Amino acid sequence: MTRRLRMGMVGGGPGSFIGGVHRMAANLDGQIELVAGCFSSDPDRSRQSGADLFLDPARVYSDFCEMAEAEASLPADLRIDFVSVVTPNHMHAPVATAFLRKGFHVVCDKPMTATLQEAVALRDEVEKSGSLFVLTHNYTGYPMVKQAREIVRSGELGDILKIVAEYPQGWLLDSIENDGQKQAAWRTDPARAGSSCCIGDIGSHAENLARHITGLDIEALCAHFTTFVPGRLLEDDGNLLLKYRGGAVGVLHSSQISAGEENNLSIRIYGTKGSLAWYQEHPNELAFQPKGEPARTLRRGNPYLCEAAKKFTRLPAGHPEAFIEAFANIYLEAAADIRDRVDGVPSRARDYPTVDDGVHGMAFIETAVASAASESKWTPFLAA
Amino acid sequence: MTRRLRMGMVGGGPGSFIGGVHRMAANLDGQIELVAGCFSSDPDRSRQSGADLFLDPARVYSDFCEMAEAEASLPADLRIDFVSVVTPNHMHAPVATAFLRKGFHVVCDKPMTATLQEAVALRDEVEKSGSLFVLTHNYTGYPMVKQAREIVRSGELGDILKIVAEYPQGWLLDSIENDGQKQAAWRTDPARAGSSCCIGDIGSHAENLARHITGLDIEALCAHFTTFVPGRLLEDDGNLLLKYRGGAVGVLHSSQISAGEENNLSIRIYGTKGSLAWYQEHPNELAFQPKGEPARTLRRGNPYLCEAAKKFTRLPAGHPEAFIEAFANIYLEAAADIRDRVDGVPSRARDYPTVDDGVHGMAFIETAVASAASESKWTPFLAA
Amino acid sequence: MTRRLRMGMVGGGPGSFIGGVHRMAANLDGQIELVAGCFSSDPDRSRQSGADLFLDPARVYSDFCEMAEAEASLPADLRIDFVSVVTPNHMHAPVATAFLRKGFHVVCDKPMTATLQEAVALRDEVEKSGSLFVLTHNYTGYPMVKQAREIVRSGELGDILKIVAEYPQGWLLDSIENDGQKQAAWRTDPARAGSSCCIGDIGSHAENLARHITGLDIEALCAHFTTFVPGRLLEDDGNLLLKYRGGAVGVLHSSQISAGEENNLSIRIYGTKGSLAWYQEHPNELAFQPKGEPARTLRRGNPYLCEAAKKFTRLPAGHPEAFIEAFANIYLEAAADIRDRVDGVPSRARDYPTVDDGVHGMAFIETAVASAASESKWTPFLAA
Amino acid sequence: MTRRLRMGMVGGGPGSFIGGVHRMAANLDGQIELVAGCFSSDPDRSRQSGADLFLDPARVYSDFCEMAEAEASLPADLRIDFVSVVTPNHMHAPVATAFLRKGFHVVCDKPMTATLQEAVALRDEVEKSGSLFVLTHNYTGYPMVKQAREIVRSGELGDILKIVAEYPQGWLLDSIENDGQKQAAWRTDPARAGSSCCIGDIGSHAENLARHITGLDIEALCAHFTTFVPGRLLEDDGNLLLKYRGGAVGVLHSSQISAGEENNLSIRIYGTKGSLAWYQEHPNELAFQPKGEPARTLRRGNPYLCEAAKKFTRLPAGHPEAFIEAFANIYLEAAADIRDRVDGVPSRARDYPTVDDGVHGMAFIETAVASAASESKWTPFLAA
């Protein structure tokens, strides 16, 4: 195939954060071209976004169903190859479903849906469609996260005993949802965000990261949710004790009211033979401590790293890569897969999160919500 | 008073760790002289320790009751001014009681006793005796911990919302208690350590630190204890969710099986106006982040610090002080108080942990042990 | 203007490092489209690169003069708006000149030329052409570097007394230029790199950074060059003492043979009222220490930063940006300027390095080379 | 020998910094007892210091010659075993000489003397006396410095290519010598400090550290001295380029006017096989980077360290030791040697700086002073 992939986008209009991130991630490597979009259900806002992005006005929509329909009816050498869904959570399922049913591949932001039930239904849609579905759990795109996974898989940590995952932020310490901050407004609104704010938005990243690296499944958990800001309808702080299948224990704490914290996702994994630590705000480094030996710091871009960590690296060591590059790694891998489909090449193993990760993530969120409301210490992980 | 204080010691013989620390802490500032000791119940071992420490053999004992008796019967210008109790936990109460009853002041290692009941009884003994009782919760001796307390007290953090306290270690990852490691042997033995290993030995430091800095009391907690090393009788990993009186929440996790962790006590405190973070392995620094402003790093030895932080500082900024100096700060303050007693000077406010902190600490440990065994999520903090 | 800018590229074929960086930087923000290129003087290699980049084969060249000619003869709505020059150093001047003479704007990698004489001539060409010339001293694109500049300009450091700039790398510790490493081969070859390797390639970045932030000019310098790897023709380690006009002193050391160093550019600036420190490998943070106050850490993405630092920021605080984003900031600012030219809008103040910075940089390199060969302590800075 | 060593002290009265450090270092391990002193030439001040230190007034002097005489005439079981000299620099030689001539061992602060000539003469005195002479280049007492030395000696760095040593401080940024700050007053006074302030006081530590770890001798150096504070008679900033015998190069910069810097001594050593970095303000860690492998952080207190690093360690890993403990390591080793002399045991290899290090240090200072005044680039290292 001798052309860029053609991307459509739903969501990501004025005031959006994640829409712009998806666009930069898609742009970075020159493999993908944005050609169509439904950036807002308000036609003026959608049109303005399309113009700012140099799109053909004919391919700027304000109704996602109309967009799916219209794009599907375009000739094969014009229509989009896939759509990126970057709306608030409650719209992920309807939008993705509309495009899947028209035969498009889908890239979708997380959490995958607003409810576990929707997630299960979406999984069915994906299976029926035969299309690709890529969930942008972007932190798994970091090369040093790949390296962490490789260290665990290779047995260098021995048996995993304990996982400490954190995701503190401070941006919701004040009730900015009442001051017109769009991001805050929908994330704290049960109608758009779902049943959880802090765990849904960020705690779920921490859980996903732990599972991505270790492969461990949660057996039961104990959650403590607090809503610190008066009038807010969803929790802005969530802390969990975890039991993993196989005997490991976990602590997962997340917060949106922790003053001074920016986006401080981190994970520490302790095994019988050593431990790992990774901090998202310093993503080019991975601490690896083999038991009884000096601590090691592995850095992105070095020849001693595993193949997956080297594959998703653009710059030599010491030239730092960061959030957008990790996000773009999900897009790169999605693009490779979509390209194979377009070219009729047989499926290859690809390294990106799928609809199954999305279902699992929703089960995690709903288990945590149930536990937070329960007087029992342990709530079993919801089957899905 | 124109002389050094005279110290006796019970415990701290061959193979001890904390006995040597107490001696260095007492030596450092030239205010205290070790003159007598009962270092072991084995006469040969006690004698050997006394000789290594250049003591008069006549004042080296192998029975602490005999020591209390003998020292009390010496002339006032010879006998010890106070005793340091550095035995395993189960002996703290009997030894302290014996010396209190003979009129001696007592410095005692933590946890104060093996049970809450003993702790309450010891508090009664202290009250009856009129003597001073100093508990070496040594981490409160660090100048930057004093500074943290001052920042909270002064209202610079606003209302406290969340506390994250950690104490991971890795030294008990193998069953070294079976290989003759004395420290491991008694700490994992219920008969000598009490009902908890990980929370009793180190989690209690984390709780004490949180309470020392914030003054907050726990309302209820939810504990998850695990014993990872087969055959061990007490937990080697303990994780807690906490509710504080007044509405703050907490996460406290501690471990002795976390490979690569050395003595990584830390505390982060989040309030409505800002946050603090302190890491014991880098004790000369305190991170203070006022909401919406650049992060600040306060460093020991600077004029901008509070009086308490400046008082307990020996060296100019950049000449690091560490564990022994912090420990010695407890001794310095204890010595000042004992000196006042000896001199007949009226009591002044002193900045060291007391028998009340010891009772509180035991209530914390027993609440955690009870919660760990309970199926209910929240266990109310034990009154004492 | 309602379209992306059209970019051509000269250099950046197979084995190139910086060509790919320029492309990612140009792609990131969706403002620029690569439409033509002369990636190699070998037609096959150039063609292959063009195909990999999805270019129209008709606009892939193997002779840069031919490319300048051909593009200039295309209709205005097709031809490139500007060219990016990413060849080895010795080709910068001839390529840039060819395109300037055809009326194209130029973005050029650094050092600007192979000799100071060439640089002066190129400055004349730029002036004659009336076109824009943008030098990609990319480290000045970092938001926290802008913030550092603002702190100095605002007087918060007082008078500058001392600057310590470092640029250690380790990648040339072995003679990899003899093993087919293209980057190493041309950088250590006087015919392609010019009269200096270590100072020319990286020391010049450190000097540029110091000057960008402080505005200080060097009065005289004392250089010590060493070639550690046998057979190498240019220095692989260069260390300088500096006297700045106005009385400040400097230390600048750079190396390509420092094992374990990756790309460790840093700068520390000391004034009468405070100091600054910035480390390229952790670019989202800037240390600012007002005299007598706690150290402050300023982080990218926060409201307390200056306008320039906020302007060149894409993500919220804590979502790290890095090397490519900083590089893209140069492209963003260049694009804005070129767009104004295309739109016939009057020139606005723009924040990117120009041909004057390029001439200054070459004067620095040649002064350092002269000093390294001299027995006198101080060599006056070459006028240009 | 079944007693503590008896120490006398000259210097260290009210307002002194280093006197108190020597006393704490001597106290720490319970091996040494301060029994006599001449703390000031002002009898009242000396007496007051003696009283504060609980000394017998009969052994508090205000004339060091009288003290040497008087102590020498005491019975062997009373008189001091050695003297610690902690006066300003210009008094080191006369005081040390007086005590050497009376047969006492000497511990002396650095720089050893005020001039190289004095240093050579003192070396002769030491040799004639047969007594021990211990120079407190205290930074060599840090366990991780011993470890660094071991790594170099064992060949793990290969051939040393480059050394970067820094010692920035900021405490003399204002002319506090005019405000009654005693430390500043004598250090900036040529009559008491000698011919150099910044290099003499702290640059000499950096040079000593480099030599201690690598064993490399300087062949020639190029120094740039600046006096930033008006009216000051000695330099407050000193930067050097260095050539080592055997081909290594060096950069050594030191400053006392660098705002925000506290006591930021550091050293980085680059060899053909790897590199090391150590930072005095975080002394429990040593960075070791074998070429092509992950960076390693070695931490004090671990079994994987060399014997010398383990020998000079009092606490388990993670319980930080710092400045006083390192200083005390010099005293411990001196005490062991003195004890052997007292006991008539044959001399053993001891790990502390000697009179030869002192002579070397003075040669370094005088070479730097000569270079700073020279127009030639390179000044050969002074023979002594």
C-alpha cells in the first residue's frame, strides 16, 4: 500500500483535550492522514474544527450516524480506513457501534464504555463485524512499560508478590466543573462519565498498567471512595486493597484532589527475585532491582532493551520521548494492523489493547464501585 | 549541672542492631556517658559487651532487676541518671517497670510493649513514678519532620484531605530467621515481638509519623495482612485503608518482603491548600507544594526553616545529617529534660515521644491485627 | 490560508538521524505536509526514501539544484513553501543558497555551515533574498528554556555571575566511524563536519543555550581539546573556560567519549539574586532557587509560567513533552512566520533561531578551535 | 587496651564550625574521650568552651605551647594520646609541630598548612617525630567513596579518560566577612587562610577526592580565579582545566558565590569501560555505569560492596549515614592506629589521609594560584 491511512474522528472539538492528543499521535509518524470528522454535535463548532484542521468541508459532519453512512458510501479510494472515537465515555459505545456496522475499523478512547453491560455488547459487535478495535490505553505504549512486561515474562522477578500502583492528580481539588471547564464537567457527571470519576478516569489506567505488565487477574478487592468536593456526584478519590489470583497482593490508590500532583501514575512490582518501578512523569527510565544486587536503571533507546521496547522507539537514548510518542505507538501498531487488512495480508500478532481489555476495564470499574458501597471487606471481581 | 548524664542500658548485646544505634545517638553530642549495662541475660555475653564498651566490670549485669537494685543503691554521684531499654519488645514493659520503680527515668525503644494491655499498665507505672519516659520513635527526630509538622500546624496546607504513608523493606524476603539472624528471629516470633511483625515493627512508625505531623487520629481502618514466607508466624506485609476523624482518608502500606527496598519510609500529606512529601532515605529535604505554585524543596540547615527544625540541626546546609543524628535528637531532648530534673529546674515543654504515644501505638497495632482478622471492612480504632 | 504548508527536504535519506526528527517535528501539529525531497544524491536511495514517505515520485530528486529549479517552476499552488536542509554540515550552505536564490524560505539544521566564512556569506544570501531562514537550535524550543530566559530577563536572578554548561555524550567512545555508522562517519570527518567534532556538534548547543537564556556574549575563552580515539581526526572531548562581557565567568564542557552519558545537556546559571538549573534529559522541569529561599521546581504546563512557556505547550502538566515536541516548536514558529509571508501579513516577532545565531555559532566554534591550538590562556571571541 | 583514647583539641572555641564536627566525629563510636583543650587564645573563651564540654578546668588552656608542655608532663595514664588541630589554616603548622615535638600524635584539619613551604617542613617534623599524623580530608571517609576507589582499582572502569569534579557553594555571595561571621572572616583573610580562599577551602577537597579515587596525578593545569565580592582579597570562584599524567583530562570547578548551592561536592569519572558518579549531598549512593549496560546504583550497607565500604558502615542499608559518620570514619581509623601504637602492636595498613596528602594538597593550591596569575595556558604541577 503506497499511501497514508485515512482517518476519521468523532469528538475532539473545541475545549477537548484528548481529541488533540489523538490527532498529534496519528500525525507524528506520517502514516495517517485525518480526512473527515464529526467534532461536535453543534454544526458550527464541528465546521470550525474542520476548518482549523484544513479538512474538506464536505467531510465535516455534526451527526456521527450521518458520517458513518456518508463515509461508507464514498468510493474505496476516498473513504476513511478507520475512525477514532474521542467523545465523553457515554458516547463511545453508540459511535463505535455505528462505524463497526458500516465496516470501519475503530480506535476508541478509554474507558471503553459507560457501563460493563455496554462493554459486553460492544465486544459482541466487534466480533460480529470482523473489524479491528483498538483501545487507547496509552500508557501501555511507553517503551519502558514494554520492557517491564518483558522482565516479568522472562521470569527475572520470580513470582510476583506485591503490586503498588498509584495515580494521584490534583486538578479537581476545586469544583472547576462549575466554572465551565469542559473536561471537569463531563468527567464528574454520571450521565456522561458513568458510575465512577476517579477510578473510572485514572484508577482504571493504573489497573490496566498492572495487568498489562504482570498478566495478573484480580480475585477480589476492597475499595474506599470519597467525594471531597461538596456537590460533586462522583468520587474524586479512590483507594483499593487487592488480592490477585495466585496469591499476590496489591495497593492501588488514585486521587484527583491531591494538591501539587499532576499526572503521577506509577507502578512498583515486587517479586521473589527482584522488583521494578516505573514513573509516568519520567517515562524514559525503568528501575529494576534484582534481589541482592545493585539497583539498575534501564533507559529508553539502549541496545540492551528487549525487542518490543526497541521497536517503539524513535530517538537515540538521552533524547527523551514522552506522552505523545507513547500514544503514537498505539496508533503505529493500529495502523500496521489496519494496513495489513487493507492490503489483504494475513493477521499478525500486534501489541495494542483490544476490546477484551475494554471489557475487563469496565469490570474493574464496576467491581470497585460495588465494593465502595459495600460493608464487606472483599468484593469478588465481576465476571464478564 | 557540670557533668555528663550517666546512662545505663538494658539489652543491646552481641548481634543487636538497635542497641548500638542508641549508644551512638547518646554519644554524639557529648552530653551522656554510658556507665552501666545489662547487655544480655547470658553473663559472659553481657560481660564481653561491657568490656568492649570500656565499662567498669562492677557495673555490668546479667539480670536487669539486679541492675536496677544495684544502681539504685549507689551514691547519687555515681548511679545512673536514666536507663535505655533496647531489648526485644516483650521485655520493654518489665524492664521499664523495674527501673521506674527504683526512681530512674527511662528511654525505651518502640513499639513500647508487646500488648496494648501492657502499654496501659506501663502508662500507669510512669504516672505513679513521676519519672520521665521517652519513647524513641526516632523518625520524629528528623528536622525536616519537625518542619513538616510546623507547616501543617501553621495552616499552610489548609484542611488535611489525604495521607499516604509507606514503609517498604525487603530484608525478610527469605526466611533468614531460620539462619541465625537474631533481628529476624525475634521480630517474627510472637512470643517476643507481640501479635504483629510488619505493622508492629515498621507500619507503626509510619502511623506515628502521620500522627506526629498532622495530629490526626484514626477513626477506623481496614487492614490486609499477608504472610508470604512459608512457616513464618506473623505477617510480613500489611496494607491499610484509613479513615481519620474529621474526614481525611489514608493509605498506609508496609512490607518486609519487597525486594530492593531498604528502609523506604515516606509520607505524603495532601490538604486543601497544598501538599508535603518526605522520604526517610533522603531526610534532608522536604517537598512542599502550595496549590497552584511551583513546588518547593526545603532543605535542612537553612535560615528559612522553623525554630524546631533549626534547633535540631548540627551542621550547615548541604552537609547532610541522617539517621543517627535524628535518633540523637531524641536523646538530646530527653537529656535536657532529665538534666532539668536533676538540677531541680521546673519542667519545660519538650519535643519527644512519650508514654502516651506508646499507648497509642499499641492501640494502632492491635486495631490493625483485629481488622486483618475481620471480614468487616472497617474496624473502629481501639480506645485505650 | 486554508491549507497546510508544503515542505521540501534535502538530506535525511536512509541511515540519517536528524532527517527523521525534522519530519516528525513538522508532522506533529498538522500544519505542514512533506511533498518533495532530495533525500540522497544516490537516485535509488532518494527514490526509496520518497516511496517510504508516500511522496509523488515526480517530486523526488537526487540533485538539490535540480530540485530547487523544478520546484520553483511548479505552479504556486503546488510548489513547496520552504525547504528543510538536513544534510551533513558542509552541504548546508550550498543547499540553502540554492533554495534562497529560487525564492524559497529555508529551515536549516545546525551548525549552520562548515566554516565561519561560509556562515557570513550565507547571512548575506539571506539578507539579499528577503526569505526567512530558521536555524533548528532545537533545545531553545523547550518551554522550560523559554521560562529560564524569562526569569533572567525579568531580573529575578540579578546580575549573572557564573554559567556552567555541560554536554556529555558517550556514543563515540569506540571508533564506530570505522564500522559503517553513518552519523559517526561524517561527524568525525573534517571534510564534512568542519574543523571541530565535539564542540561543533554539541558544545555549540551548550553555548547557544547559554546565550539564548542569558543574552551574554563571550569576551574570550580558553579551550582544551582532546582526541581520545586513535586515528580520529577531530576532537572528541572539548572543555572551555569562559569570560563573558560584563564580568560573568563560565565553564563549558562537552564530550563524546564519556561512557554512560547519553545526551546529557544541562545548564546552570548563577546570579546575585538566585540561580537556575535545567537538564535536557528531564526537560519538563526547571529548578529555580531564589537566594535564601527554598528551591523551587517549575514544571511545564502550569498556569504560573510565562507566556512563551505556555504558548509552546501542548499537554497539561504531568503529561510529559520531550525532544520532538521541542523540535516541533521551532517548526510551529517557523510555520507561523512562513504562513504570514504566504498570506501577505506583516512580519511579527517570532521566537526561533535565525541566520545571526548561525553566524554567532560558527564564530564560537572557530574561536574554540583557535584557542585549543594556542599556548595563550585567553583567545578573544572572533568578530563576524 | 581497655580504655578510651584521650584526645586534646586546639581550636574549636565559640563560633567555630569544624571544631564541633571533630568533637562529634570523635564521640560517635565511644572510642575517644575529649579530656583537654586550648579552644581559644582568649582565656575566658577557652574556659567557657571547656566548661560547656564538661572538662576539668585544670586541663583547659589558652596557649597551645603551654598545653603541649603541660600535657606532656602529666603521668602516662592521664595525659592525652593525641591532639586534634582545628584552628584556622595558618596555625595548623605551628600547633601540630609543637605537639609532635612533645611526642603526641596529631589529627589535623585541612588544608594542612597556609603554604607549601610550611607543608614540606611539617612533613619533615612528622618524619622526625615518628608520631602519627592524620589529615581530615573527611570526604574520603564516605563508604561510597571507598567503593568508587575500589571500582577504579579493580579495573572496572578501564583506563580513566576524564574527571569532572565540582564544588559549588553559595554562602559567600554576600560579604558576610564584614558582618562578624567568623568562618567567613578567616577564610577570606590571606593572613589566616593562605593564598587562596575558594580553591584552598573547597577546590582542594575536590582535587583530593579525584586523586583518592583514581590515584591520578596532575601534570599541568589552567586556572581561572575570580573575586566577585568587592573588597574581598582572595578568590571566591575558581575553575580549572586539568591534564593528568597518563593522558586523562579534567575539569574542576568550585565556587562560593553560587546562589542556592549548599555543599554540592561531586565527582564523575569516565573510563574506557564505564563511569562513576558520586554526589556528597546524597552520599549513600554511588552511580556506576558499565559501558553498554544499564546504569547501576550502589547503596551503602549492602553485601555486594567491597570490604572497605562495608568496614566503614554502622547501619543497615536504607538507614542513611552522612557527613558526621564519614568524618568519624577518619577518627575511627586514626584511633585504631593510635591504639596500636599505645599497645605496642606493629603498624597495620590504615585507610586515612596522611601528611603526604597534605603536602600534595598544598602543591595543588599553590599551582592553581600560580596558574591563575599566569598568561600561559598550562602551569606544570609544582614538585614538593
